Amino acid sequence: MAATNYSKLLKKDSKNYITTALLQLLETYDFNDLKVSQVVKKAGVSRMAFYRNFDSLEQVLTQYFEDKIGNAFMMVKSDISTAEKQAWMLDFFEKYTGLIKLSIRCNFEYVIRKVFDQQMIEFYRDTLKDVDMDVAQRNYWANFMSSGVYAIWREWVIKDQREPLSEVHKLIGILQKSTLQALTQL
């Protein structure tokens, strides 16, 4: 049993080293130019350790962002007050704005977008379970809202968060309610 726990700890450490190395290399290199060999050299692990944990460099980023974005959505879904959610979200964006901007500059934003879309579709599936819509409408609306919300957050981050977060939340809420209301009146 002790050996199993030790193996799990080593695997977790390897994953962390690989993820950290990739994020550090992305500060200098475009994602499309990076190779697994560069990442494992920087991480101080073997190629075998890499492929024991990941299938690709994209999967490294996907798992990293699934954790970060997944936690953000858990907070949004939680029962805490709107003010607490906004404070948490502001902290989230302050913490990850640099990485989001880096993703745009170094061509891995599509990974963030893919993870965000998955979380949004799940969020709206849960949110809309009592709304009278057919499956196609529900899916199209969730995808529509995901694209719009992502575009708003992206613009807000790129423009260095000039507007208060509460105003951004209000705008998203208005767009969500009005488009949902229009759709349910069809």
C-alpha cells in the first residue's frame, strides 16, 4: 500500500513538473512550435513519464484549464451571495489574466475556449432543466450563450478590465434573460 501511495505521489509530481515546464516554455515559445522533448527536458522527467500521464501537449493544457475553469464554474453554481461570487471571479481574473493574454499571443487560446464551452454547456444544461424547450433549441441556445459570454470575458480581459465586474455580470444577465425569453416565446 505504501508503494502505491508513493507511485501516485510520483505521478502527481511528474504531472505538475510537466505542466509547470510547459507553462514556463510558453512564455517564450509559440505553442505550435513546442515539442514534447523540450517540455520533458525542462521538467526533468523522461518521455516515458510524459506519455504515462498525457497523450499530447494539448492534453497537458486541457487538464490544467479544466481544473481552473471547473473551479470557477463551481463557484458560480454555489449558493454564496452575488457579491462573494463577484469577488471570487475578480480574484480569478486577476490571477489568470496574464495567462489568458499569453494564450492569445502564443496560440493556445482554443484550449481555454474548448474547456470554457464544455463548462458553459453543462452549466446551462443544469440551469435550463425546467425550461420548456426542445433538445435542439436548448443546445443551440447554450452554444450561442457560451460564444457570447466568452467573447465578453475575452474583450474585458484584453482591455484590462476597465468596466467594473458587476457591470459585466449585469450585461451577461440581461443578454441571457432576453435571449432565453425570446426563444421560449417561439
